Amino acid sequence: HYYITNNLRLFDNVNIMLQYTALLLLACPLPSCGGAEQRIRADNEAIPRVIKQSSNAVPQDGTTPTHAGLAVDRDLSTQAIAQRTLGKDGELWMEITLEEIYCVEYVIEFNPNSETNQFKWTCSEENCSECEFKDEKDSEKCARFQLTVDYKNVSPDDQSFPPKTGCQYGDVVKLTDISTSGKTVTVAEIAIFGKKARCSSLAEYKNWAAVTMEPPLPVNEGTIVTFSCPRS
């Protein structure tokens, strides 16, 4: 490079620094770029694909983000704040679409800045109405919320899984404020736990067939198994 003045040299240095910063941002996998320590995802924890909420609350300071993605970023220092939609029939909810179909066993909402449970919803084959709380002051909140597991993004052919005690099949988990008094709901982190509803490999299918004593179907080596295969 050739520099005519010190001002041009300064401009070029700033330009190089900006390019370097851009490369660092591109190389950093989101959402870990913030530098905060992330909660470790458990082996039986479902991976969320999409999360949305009724409406983003307006931050009190005017700048802090409140979008739904903060409830599944595994960063317990951030919080998603859902707001009730306008109108007399306004709704207040948070909905998580999973990467694949799960038989959901339980859902945990964590306390802010702590991997302790604020709420835990346990599922049966019929519903997920059993709600546990840690703090007595949260007892009324269990009655305020309804947690459901449902199918939303799969065809009817993908909804025929064998009955399984202690979990509910689906690809969408929705937390709804069924009260009329709540205006917002704040979630630091929510996590869904259960068993995958399908085998993803021949080895996984063979393990499932051996445990359940089901007669194995004829499958070619290397084939991805796409039929019902809930893990025990």
C-alpha cells in the first residue's frame, strides 16, 4: 500500500481492523458469540428448531432484547419476555418446534442465573398437566399455565406411534397462560426432555428391536430407518 498522508494511513488501519472483526464474527457460532457460559444440553434433551411467542414485550430500559430465542439459547443470564396480544381475546404463549418427533417426558423452566428448576411439567400418554414448583410463591403459577405437546409440522402418517407410558408424542411444545390477568411471562430458559420417536440409523434400530423383543424388519445395511422406533 502507498500512503499519501497520515490520515489515509489511519483510515486504512481502521479498515483492516473492521475486516478482522468481521472475520471473527463469521467464525464464531451463534449464539455463543456473546461470551456467556452456556448450559450443557443433556443427552435426553430435545433440540429446538424454531421458537416463537405471542408478542415480544417492550423492554423496560428500551434496549434489552426480549425475543423468544433467549429462552432456548442455554444462557441463563438472558430472558425471553412474551407479551399478551392486543384485544379482548388476547393470547399469551410460547411455542417450541422440535427438530424431530419426540415422546416428551418432562419440560423444565429454569430459574434465572441458576440451573435449578422453577417449574417442571411431567407428561403422561394423555397430557402434561402435572406441574411441580420449587418456591411456595410459585404455586399459583402452576394453575396459571398449561403445557401441551402436539403434532404441527408432520403428516398424519407420521403420527401413528405405539402407545408409551410416561410420555406424549409430538413435535411442538406450547406453554400457554390460560389466566386472564397475566400480561407478560418471563422465561430465562426452557428445556424439553424425552425420547426420539424414530430410529436414525440401522444400529439404533437393532438396539431397539433387541430391547423390545420386536422381530426385526428386513433392512439393508446402511439404510436410514424411518419407521416408528421409540427408544426404551
